[in-house]
Amino acid sequence: MKFLLVSDIHKSLGYHRGHNEMIAVEWFLSIIDYIKPNAVICAGDWGEYMTIEDFNAITSKVTLITVYGNHENFPVIKMFALQDGKVIEIGGLKIAGINGLLGKKGREYEINPNRLTRIIKKIKDSVEKLDVFVTHQPPYIPEVYPMMRDDGYGRIMREAIEDLKPKLFLNGHMTDGCYTYYEFPFGTKYLRLDSSQSFRCYGILDSESGEIIIYEDGNKVLQFKIT
């Protein structure tokens, strides 16, 4: 089964770094038509200007598996987002996700660290081995992001990933080029993608072989496997 991996589509009304972000959905639909995936896995930040018509156009073509980030049209995205901690099985893969960012200020996209702990336990109780874990919240990885601010929440997420030990951890939010790839000491493969119009980065996961190929604007830039 073929999965299209994306994050940070960021549909907006203007230009960013010289790129027209109003055409984000049009571009994304063209990628779906070209690749013909069975499902999309997205790590959030679709953008504040996403409409229900945009999501209906996507789901009319492909199964959508997504969490939300902090830049969303929340009344709309919450209609399509994964339930926190719910494990779904598709194409032989067991997939779970957590929405938003960690925090304690009560913002719409925030999740309290104590609730995160309960969700991680729920996932562990539901499945022996998780294949894909997707969140918008990045883990603290100073060896990859030397300038990353240590607010404590990234460390909490890293501990959660180590507790679950999924084969692949997919997240967004960070800005550092098309993609970031890293292998944690405990074996989990880390992947961050920027699918905005600035980079047009996406991945293709073959669930049968475990092979993942990353593309930047149609050009292959990375290939690895999850096992």
C-alpha cells in the first residue's frame, strides 16, 4: 500500500518567501493525482484558510490520516483529524497520532503534558508495536537542531517517542529546509517534512517493503527504510 507523507501545507492568502501559498491545495491535489497514493499521513499545519471544500476534495481522492498543528482552521480540521491516541490499522501499518502542541496556556491547539502521558499509555495498551507515530509537536533533538529552544515540552515528547518506539516518527512545525532525517539511539526513524510552497517536500512510503522516498518539488532527495 502506498502512503503519501506531508506536513505544514500552510494554505494562506499571501506569499511567503516569494511563493504563492494560496495554491497549496491545488498543488497538493495534483501530487495526489500524480502519485495515486492509497492514503495520506499529515503532521498538521494545513493553514488557517483551509475550507471544508478543500478537505472534501482531498478525501474524495484518498484516505486522510492527519493530526492538526497550531496554524489551522480549527472548526474545520477537527472534523477530519485523528482522535488523540487512537490506533488505526491500514495497509498493514498500525498508526497513531497526537494533535497540537504541548502547553499549559489553554490555547485551542495545546495539549497538557499530563494528558499526553495518559494518551501514551492508551497507545501502549492498544498495540504491541506501533509502526507510525505522527504529531505536530517536535521532540527535543539538539544533535539535529542545535538552535532548538529547550522549553521542556520537546523533552517530554522525546521521552514519549522512546516509550513507544515506533518504527517511524513523523512531525512538522520546525523550519529547517525541505526535510530532516535522523535515527534515534533506540531505533526509531525520525522524519520532518515541509510541504509548503517554499519546498514542496513530500514522502512516499511503501508499506510492504518499508521503503520511504523523499522528494523536493518532484526531485528525489532521500531514500531509507523502516523495519
